[in-house]
Amino acid sequence: MSTLKPWMTELRKAFKAGLQALFKEPPLTGVDWANTHFYLSSESSYQEGKWETAPFQVALLNSMGNDLIMFFNLMKSARVGYTKMLMADVGYKIQHKRRSVALFSPTDPDAEELMKQHVETMVRDVPTLLDLAPWHGKKHRDSSLSAKRFLNKKMLWCRGGKASRNYRGISADQVVYDELSNFEQNVDGEGAPTFLGDKRLEGATFKKSIRGSTPKIKGTCQIEKAASESPYFLRFNIPCPSCGKEQHLKWGGKDCDFGIKWERDEHGEISKAWYVCEHTHCVVWYHEMVEAAHRGRWICEKSSIWTRDGIDWYGADDELRATPRSVSFHVWTAYSTFTTWLEMVLEFDKVKDNRENLIAFVNTTLGETWEDDQGEKVDWELLYGRREVYPQVPVRGLTLMGAIDTQDDRYEGRVWAFGQGEEAWLVDKWVLMGDPASEELRKKVRLKV
């Protein structure tokens, strides 16, 4: 009987592999799949264990998986879990949606490291993927550092984006550009990496192009350019735990009346950090932000569209809207559940007097491009602090004057305070999106007035 056990084991494996083609899971979103199947491997995670999607990650991960969205752009800082979201989406596409994925990194060594540290450990630790990978842990023709073929006949390519030849010979359903800002802007004189890579989607039923990166220098940054091409640019807005008014988190600076604040102890060491609401100057602590994020939503800066989960999209009237074809998001370290505001401030305190380190802080912590005039650079926080900070209506303001401008899709209002010598201060501004001819929008305007 014992001599039959290995044979029976192999037979069961063969039957299981053959039946994989007939099995179809109930439909899952990207977040559903990740929360059910994805695992944080010890080699590539600070904390090994089952994945749990953070509130600000929900719309990002679901938008990656949403078939109606063709172009997904993410300007990001470090420590927001982007690489893990990317791996969860790759696993979701290969196993659940049965799509082939081409993943490009800036160079060949980057691609090999991504394959070894993230892809292979994911396949090992996620059972639904391991079932599709009989080659795992073996030398096999279907598994290399540049490509893997799964039992469901779907492919995962992982290549460097520096050479044009690496974009050839691929027929993918999804193309991913990891750290796009580090790619060559013109690959071997044949065009931008996104142009070469997106060509590999021709023939796919559900084309998908995912671009994510920490930004670089303003004006030459590729993720900035990709994000600007979308009509929708969204930031994560959180209701203030005290006043309930929504806002996306901002750095602010020590001389700004809102944003992240900090104080030093008697030894001159930074001892605590908190956030000041930009609306009513409420004090918000980090743990309160983490809790309030569960009620947050992504709101577009360019239009009235918003979403909580990347699946359902709404307009200013809170009515359902068609899912956009191209979206761009921005997220930075202040939202992270992997670090704290105090750690961010301590990092800033170390780099604020060093230009090169300050550039890295702006790029990798704030997730913003660095504006460089190629001349002598003034510390941006000190420059920002030189502005005059005044109450909503300055003491020297003698007269208030307001105006409303009507556009095709909105009303815009401004209120100015004027003092002696034609000195003026902008004390209020607002934008109401919608049909200017609608009575509902006009009522909102009258309430503002």
C-alpha cells in the first residue's frame, strides 16, 4: 500500500491541475481577493502575515482591478504599501481574472530583484497562486527571472524598461510600470516607455496600464506627466474628527496655521506631533486620523467626481456617474499606517538644512515633485513661512467685495477685503460644481451669498 502513496499523490495533483480550468470563483473585487488570499511574505515585509487593506488603499487597489479603468496613475510617497498593492493586483489578475501581466522596472537588475523578492515569495505564500505554479522551487522551463507561465496558461513577464527589445514579444492584458519616474524618457530613441509598453496591450479585451512612482523634478517627471494626462486627479479627503469638515492632509509647515505641527521638549528634542484642521483649527492626533480614514473618500481636484472604493463613482450631487477611463491619484506618508507623524517630523528635522536630502524628503515623504529654478535655492519651508498669516478678515480690511463667476459646469465665488491704499486680501473662495441652470445649484449659491 505504501508504494501506491506517491503515485496517488501525483494522480491527485494531476486531477487538481486539470480541473483548475473548469473552476470559476465567484466574482471578487481586487480588495476582496487581497483580503481573502494575499499574504505578506517575511522577505519583503516589515510584518509577515495576512494582508489587510488600509482605508486609503481600498479605492487604489480596486481601481487597479476595475476593468472599466484603462489608465491608472499614482503619484506616491514611500511607506504607503504601493509595491504590496501592486503584487496583490498581479496575483488577482493572474489567478482570479486569468489575465497575462507585463511588469516593467527601470532596469534589468531592478526587474530581477522584483521577481525574486516579491513575485516568487508571493507565489510561495499564496495558495491559490501556488496551485498554478507546479514549477515553484524547481528549475523549470516555465519559470525564469524574466517570465513565468502558470497552469491556467497566463503569463507574467518581469523585465527592465531600459532597452526597447524588452518590450517586444509580449501580448499582455495589463502593463505595469513600477517607479516610472526612474525610467529613461526615450527608450533607445523609439519613444517613451509608456508608449512602447502600452503597445503590448493591442488585442486585449480589457486593456490596463498601471503607472506608479515617487515623483522627481517638476517639468521632467514622467509620473507627473502621466498623471496630468488624466482629466481626474484625486486626493484622499478625511472628515475632521472634531468639526467633521473634509480635507486632504497637507504638510503645512511650522509657520502655517494648519497642517502637521510639532513641539520640542526642554532638551530641544522633538517630542510630539499632531495635525491642525485647516477649517476650524481643530487639533487631530495620529490615532484619530487613522480611525477617521474609514470615513474618507477620494475627491477629484479638477471636477466634481468622487469615490470611496474605486468601484462606484459619484458627482457633486452624489448621484452615480460613469466610471472614468483614466484616473490619477496622489497619496503621501501622512496617511500611512506604517509610520507616524512624529517619525515624519523627526526625518524632516534631520534633512531641512541639506538641499539634496530635502529634495529626497519632498519626493519620497511628501510625494511631490521638486521645483528647481537651477539657481540658488531657498529652503522652501522658510520661504513659505515669509508669507503673511492673518485672520479670515484682516484688521486693516475696511470693505468686503465679492463676485460670482458662472462657468459651463460650475459657479466660482471670491470675496476680497480692501484696505487703505488699495491693499487687498482674498478672504474666501469657493467652487460649486454642477449645471449652472439647475435650481438646486442656484440654491447652494444663494446659501453661500
